[in-house]
Amino acid sequence: MSLPYTTQDRLVRDFASRGLVVLSPEDLGIPTEVHDRVYEQEKASYLAGKPVTPTSIPAVLDVLTAPGLVEACNRLVGKNWAVVPFIHNASFTSGARDQHWHKDDNGPYNGRKQRHHHAVQIEMLYYPQTVREDMGPTATVPYSHYWTFNHEENQDNFAGADHLDFDYMLGGMEGKPVSGPDSEYDVDDIVHARTAHDVRMREAVTNTGWPLVCQFEAAPLRAGTVVLYSHNLFHRGNHRRDDWRTWKENPRFMWRFWLYRTTDPDNDAPSAEVTWKDPVVDPLTGIDLSKIDEDVTMVWRYHHHWMYTGHAPPPCPQTADLSPGEREREAGRLYAQLHTKYDAGEPARIGAAYRLVSLGDAALSVRLLGQALYNERENVRRAAMYGLATVGSEAENVLLEAAVSPVKWVRKAGVYGLGETARLDKRVFETVAGRLKDDTSVYVRSVAAVALGCLGRRAICSGVGVTRVPDCLNALVESLSREENRLCMSRAQGRSIKFVRPTDDSDVCEGGGVDFGVARFKPVRSAVRENVLWSVVILCSHGVKTLGAALERAIDALKEVVRSDENVICVGFAMDALNRLASLHPEDAALSPVVCELRDHLPAILGLSPLQCSEALVRSQAVTGSAVSFTL
């Protein structure tokens, strides 16, 4: 027996609601011997103590380019999706310890970044071998991806991963083995999940008070299974419960890749209305859906529709017959609900924001959400921000005003909202580009960098403001000459990345540094540079016709990053952007001598880096079957 795998007709629906789908080995469309080869090569490296990476186990790249995986990800995060380079795109082995419940970061690891409710980034987990229930299957919290906690003034969550139970780390439980030869627990309690660790993990989930949430362990799985989930989903590494003496010869491997959107949804056909309680029991998790209410389903409805069309759904049918007075009273009730207190009230706050928008009176919802955006409570501001991000262009004036607020957190919310929903006109571009150039907050500049990529992506899809895409690219490239890498906070402060704090140089976590033991690279990070290059990859995925006069300058800047940047993450993004310019649109070589020259010299340019981000590069080449080559 294995888990019931996700069917194609439920893929988008289940991802929008549950935040997690499971693809069967047959869904991938590649031979089963690929999984056997990955596992055997990985096991040999594991037993020999050698590094395990996509470059050292190239067979795993066949999974990233598998037709079934590509098609599923196309539906979830759009065509020409990209892979975050280098970081965490590697194998994980389950063992004796339990990781804490957390969310992963949106983009490069351990760097605080604004979380998108829109399907902008997903995580891909690949299991090359069979995973039994007692082999430490990945633990997740389905239906948790739209809810989170304060991080702006809560230092427990400063370093990017929102925690359900940070005291689990503070108390030292994460460092204690739950199973294995050094465990202090009775074997029977380990097998039947009765240890203090197991109880702590379950209670951390139920104590949230959120609807539907409970621990779900992804098992049993057949060899070659892929799990796709929202980067916002709470999850953790899980301990093994089988005989520890078998672990060495029977390791449980998992590969993780971070995928992100470069194109907006463009299906003009509206998605059908979904009856969210049909069936009443979730076929994957067994969770009872009978008691869900509109605070939850209105969020699902919006994102289900957006993943098909890139737009908000029409107002709910039940609101069509409301009189103006009834609509005003309902809006007032939802505005009060938006101010619900405490962490358990997160779904009520977020649900109220989405339901305000669904009333069908944009002016009314924008007025109320705009007021809430200035509330002193972070959880109210956050709900208002997500609500405004669903409105569309009617929210632009409120967001433009917020983006120049003297309050840093309001500026961040305004810039984020513009990136999610605004048209790329002169005012919007100048405001967001101005924040990227001049804002005193590293956090706000980072959000502005992301917003420019999102604005450009949407403009290219809609055709509205597409002539300003070169301006976005120029603004991003210009910032590379201003923004500097810094020694990673964990080293600079001499503490774990989970305990770093803001400094005079940076008010946002810029992540842990990785040099992979290569002298060229240093343990340095820059949240702004990395997010700038994340957006550059998005814009470069669309080719010559949209980048215009900004193209040549961008290529020169990207080549310089590949040649000299000491931040390996920046180098990976730059390599991918160049590869996409050379590979995604073969016709561009005939349209532009600059692209033709780039194609001819790309292998040498990529060779300027001592490391190749093969997982990112093979993705863009697989789209067209490009002949441009790189060295694994």
C-alpha cells in the first residue's frame, strides 16, 4: 500500500487548499531504473563520506526534467519555472533526531523574505527509494500555508524560518536523539510514537488552534515519488522508528529543490467554482473538511482562480444580491474580525481580508484594508497587506501612499503589495525603484527588488506596462553596483543563524554563508543582491523582445557577477539568467547580435565560476532542448 497519489484533475485544487500534492513515479514519465541509479550512486557516496549533490549524482537531473514533473510544475508555478541555485538542492538523510516545525524561506535559504500567498515558489521533494512509515518520512502540516506569525518584531522568527515551537530549540530538544543507539526512550514508545518528542511535535500543531491542521507524515511512498508543497507549509525532518542497526545499509534519502515562478498565469478561461467539502474527507490526509467556513474557503477560492488566470475571481455569488446597506454592514463586521487577537486568530484575520475583497465593492474594501495597513499590530497589517494584494489596480493609490510612509513596516507592506497587484505604470515604477535605490532599510530594498521582478512578470503577461520592463531591469542592474555582500550574520555575531539579530548594517536576516570549500567564494550574503538577481532571472526568462535596450548592460553585469562575486548564490542566479537568455528563446540569436555572441561564449562565461549550478542550468536548457552546453 502507498499514499493515494494526486490525480491531475485535482492538482491545482489540492495545492490551492491543502498546499501539498503527491506525484506517483508513473506521473513523472521516466524509467524506473533512473530512481534505482540515483539511489545506488547516492548510497555509494553516502557510505564513502563523499558530498552528495546534483553534480555528483547527475541522474537526479533526469527527475528535474521529467515530462510529468515539468507539466505538473507548469500548472502550479507557470511555464519556464526556475530552480533556486546551489542552496538546499541536495540530499537529506533521516536519522535519530526531530527537526523543529518551521517554514522554509522564499528564495535563498535563511534569508528573511516576504512570503507570497500567490503560488510563486514551491518545494519539490524527491524520494529515490521506497519510504516506509517507520523510516522517518517527512512530516508536514497540510492546510497551514496561509497562516503564520509575527516576525517583524519577534526575534524568534528573525532568521527566515517561522517556528511553531521555538522553545523546542531553546530547550535543547532538537539536539537529543529520539531513536537510535543513543536514545533514552523505550523502544516500544519509539515504535508507537509515544515519546516526549512525539507528543511535543503533535501538541505544537494542535496548540495553534488553526482549522484542519494536524501532523501528516508522507508515507508509505513508492520509489520515485515526488512531493510538491508550498514554501509556506510548516514541515520538519522526522526521526526513524525502525531498527537503527539497519540504517547504514538501508538509508532513507530525500532530495529537495526550490522552484519559483517566472511567468504569470495566462488562461483566459475562468476556473470552475469548487465545492470544497466534496468529498468531505481529504483523500490524502484523511482530514475532515465538513466544518471549514468561509474564512478558509475564500482564501482557497482566490488562489485556485489566480493559479488559472492570474486574476481575482468574480465576487461571490451570495454577495450579488446584497443591498448597499447590507454590504456596508457586512464590511464593518469583517473589518472588526480583521482585528481578532492572538496567533489562533490568524485564519480569522486573513479570512476577513479576503472576504472583504470578495464583497465586490473595491472602493469599500480598499478603504477599510488601507486603514488596517497602518495598525500598530503586525498581524493586522499583514492580513490587510494580503487583502490589498488581491484587489488589483484599485488598490494602487493606497499602496503607493504606504510605500513612502515614514514607518518602515508600512513601506515594506506597500512595496510588496505593489509588486503583487499593481500595473507597471510610471508612478508605480518610480516608487518601487526609488525604494530599491534610496530606502534606508535593507528589508525594504529587498522587497522592492522582488517587486520589480513581479511587476515585470505581470506586465509581460498582460501587456499593460510592458514597455517599462527594460526600466525594471536597468534599476535592478544599477543596484548591483551599490549593494555589498556582508560577512554572514552567524559568523559576524558568533552564534547560530537561528539566533542572529538585526544590526546597524542590516535590519533583515541575510542568511548563513556558504563557500563550499572553494577559495573563490566567501561566507558572505546580501539579501538585496540575491533578490535583485532572483528578479533578473525572471525578466531574462522572457528574452530580447521585452528587455530592449537594457539587454546588453544586463549581460555585462551578469558576466561580472559570474566572474568576480564572492557570494555563490549570486553567482548561481547570474549563471541561470545568462543561460536563459541564451537558451529559452532560440529565435533571439537571429534578432540580436548580443544574444548570438552570448550563445557562442556561454560555456566559457559559465566556466569563470569554479562551481556550476547544474540543477538550475539544466532546467532552462531542458525547456527547449538547447545545444548550449555546460560542464557538470
